[in-house]
Amino acid sequence: MTKIIVRGGQRLTGTVRVSGAKNAVLPILAASLLATEGDSVIYDVPLLDDVMTIQKVLASLGARLTYHNESMRIHAQHITSYEAPYELIRKMRASFLVMGPLLARIGKVRISLPGGCAIGTRPIDQHLKGFEAMGAEITLGHGFIEASAKSRLKGAKIYLDVASVGATENIMMAAALAEGTTILENAAKEPEIVDLANYINAMGGKVRGAGTGLIRIEGVDRLHGASHNVIPDRVEAGTYMIAAAITGGDVFVEGAIADHLTPVISKLQEMGVDIMESDNGIRVRSGAKLKSVDVKTLPHPGFPTDMQSQMMALLLVSEGTSVVTETVFENRFMHVDEFQKMNAQIKVDGRTAIVSGGLPLTGAKVCATDLRAGAALICAALRADGVTEVSGLHHVDRGYVDITGKLAALGADIWREESGEGAAAAAGKLAAAGVLTMPARELTTVAAVSAASQSEGDSSPYKREKEVAVLKVQPTWA
Ligand SMILES: CC(=O)N[C@H]1[C@@H](OP(=O)(O)OP(=O)(O)OC[C@H]2O[C@@H](n3ccc(=O)[nH]c3=O)[C@H](O)[C@@H]2O)O[C@H](CO)[C@@H](O)[C@@H]1O
Ligand SMILES: C=C(OP(=O)(O)O)C(=O)O
């Protein structure tokens, strides 16, 4: 079984670089299907499992992609299929974002209902409502959606009942090539929406108002490939800010954009964490005592649901009681059971969790129940007494580039283990990564991820055994 092992108690110091945003790059790669001429080159593409999944989806539709040094080149002139493979779409939510581009480009799509983190029912009614308003006919059956448009999609006035990030993106992409103007009301305002709009505009599109609740998209006849730099990942940045604060550390989160993190910064400041914003990042400095605060998740610019579980980890070590209210997803407290294994005291009542802070956290065997829950457990483990083993890493690998290496570089005593079988399977999975030419990851049986764990010598019960392999991950996709 693959696991991350953390021996808590190290204060984090130094600089950590934020990777490109998962939730920005996925819609941007989907949008590259809109280009009928020229290649797109996307920079700061993070090496994540979700990125590998979307590239396979695009390749299955006829696009050609190559990846090198965090940039992805996409050639989408020839779309050869309108059917997105079930086994890829079920893996992650964002793969559903090829629906809008396919409808706009070729007027037809067959796609299964999407997967993603199991944090609620996650309907797609708002996406479908938007496509129907633009003239698409939609049928649903046996877990699949088929949509077709008899002629070019038509611009429409669309009001979203909920300010859905995915629906805003999907509709924006479809509208970019529609005939006439689309007015999207109650649109989501997340920074990732703005990034997608900037990319579509660089392709020759006409999107105005992204980042506000009213987006106006004037459809154009064709779009071309374009170059684009993906924004830094605000959730990854926020996670390292929490990791710094929970260990009483002093960390510079390089690349973090303070404007994207206002609610997280405000809450940390309320708790007593020192935050210093600069042009190229955010410095986080934290002392021994933190105050409890209440947190309520909301669509942007409110407190992001994707930071709720990491914030809860920090509240566990603050003085007093905090109330955490989750309003975006109805089932996003699954990390609570895992925190309780680490001596946390939390009571959940519906969408509210009452967190009793200040109790010492203790190491335990825990499992990531979703992507951010995994990150939150790692944050808690950094502070806990003793050793914590975090499993369920397939979730974490969807959204964090080398979290073990980045935290180890800040001084955390952390390493990742794969059993011999697991390591071979991981290498096989990577080698089979579709259109990307990828030399197999370097597999090694040496025990050399965490300098601190090495210094423990043979007395460490967590010393790697000889059949255990550690992935020293830095593959080059050529
Ligand atoms: C790949 C990606 O970018 N994922 C992010 C995106 O997910 P995603 O785009 O799936 O999230 P949405 O903004 O669509 O969901 C927000 C709320 O709207 C509801 N809803 C959504 C669509 C719909 O058609 N009908 C409907 O009722 C959902 O059930 C949820 O309660 O935004 C979420 C909210 O910030 C983040 O947690 C995810 O990390
Ligand atoms: C919920 C998330 O991702 P997804 O929407 O892809 O499940 C997330 O990034 O925290």
C-alpha cells in the first residue's frame, strides 16, 4: 500500500514554490479543443494525475499533445471522436469540461456522468441547462449523456441557479464559438474562471466580465491556438500556508497571489499568524499560540471549500472552540473521522462542525477520503506527536505536485513509501500514460527521501525494508 509517513514536530522554514493551478489548467486544456488552427502552448502545467487524465481524454478525441518542462503543446485541428471514454471521465470531475468545447466544435458529444472527489452529489443540471439554452438537444440514459446541435450553437441569456464553477466554464467555452452573444448571469467568480477567459481571449475569443457575476461572451467564427501561463495554485499555496502555521514555522510561499487568497489570509491573521505579502509570494510566520476562529465556506470571494479541511487541521491546534460551516458541498466532513483517530475532538451536525481546539494531536494510521482531506491529514501529522501514516494517496496525487518533496525541503520529517508491488504498478501506470512519451520513473530501493528520517538510523521502526521502493519522482515527458 502506498502511504506518506510523517514524524511530527519539525518546524517548517524556507521557501516552497507553488505549481500551476490544477483547477485552472484542466479547463484550459479542455478549451484548447476549440482551436481549429495553430498549436496552443500552455506553461506552468503541473505534473498531476488529473493532468495526465485530461491529456488522455483529449488524445482520445483526436488532439495531439506533448509535455516537456511543465509546458504542454496541444494540436487540436483534427477532432476524430465525439465520445469521451467512460474510464477517464469517471476519474475526475473536470473531464466533463470537454462537453462544451465538443458541442461548439463538432455539434455532438457522448459522455458519461463525471467522477471527482466524493464530497456531495455534484449534479450537472446547470451545465445542461446552459447547453440546451444554446440549442443543444440532450438525452440521458444508462449513466451517459448524449448531446447534439442541428446547427451552430446560438448565444443565449443564461441564469445559473447556483454559481457553479464548472457550469460557468463549460458554458463559456461553448459560447465562445456560438453564433451571437451569450450573457451568463450569476456566473462563478473564481480566479480560475478569469484565467480561462484570458486564454480564450488569447485564442481570438471575446469574453468580457469574467471574475464578476455577469459574463458576456460574443461568439466568434473560429479560434486559434495560443500561448498561456497558468495561474499559481491558490489551494496548494493555502495548504503550505497552513503547514507553515501549524508547525509554528516561517515559510515563504513563492508564487502565491495574495489577491486570490484574501479569505484564507484574513482568517490566518485573525488567528494570530503573521502574513507578509509581496510581489512574488507570501511569507507566513507563526508563533506558539493561535486563536480559534469560525469559518464558513462560500463561493469566491468567500472562504474556499477546497481549504476547509486544511483550515480545520489548524483549528485543532488553536486555543478555544471554532465553528466550521460548509455551505458549498453537502458531504465534505469526511476528514473528521480521520482527525478523530489523531485525538481530535470535533462534533458534526449537518453542515456544521464544532472543533474543540488545543488538545495534543497524536500520530495514527489515517486515510485520505478526498484530495483536500489528504492534504489536511498531512498538515495535522506535521504537528502530531509521533508518527502518522496517510494512505489513500490516489486522491492527493490528483492535486499536489510532489507534496512529500516540497514539505521535506522545508524541514518536515516526511517520506513516501510504495510496497514493491505498488511501486511497480505506479511505474506501469505512468509508462502507460497515453500520448505522452514518458521514460519510466526512476525506481529505487534506497531509503532517501527525508534527510531527517535518514538520520534516525536503523532504530527507526519506519526504516524502509528492502522490498520497499520509493519513487523519486521527476519524470520528463518529452
Ligand atoms: C475541477 C474544479 O475546478 N473543481 C472545483 C470546482 O468544482 P465544480 O465545478 O464541480 O463545483 P461547482 O462550483 O460546480 O459546485 C458548487 C455547488 O454547485 C452545485 N451544482 C453544480 C453544478 C450544477 O450543475 N448543479 C449544481 O447544483 C454543486 O453540487 C455544489 O454544491 O469548484 C468547486 C467549488 O469551488 C471546488 O471545490 C472544486 O475544486
Ligand atoms: C474537489 C476538488 O477537485 P474536483 O472538483 O476535481 O473533485 C478539489 O480540487 O479540491
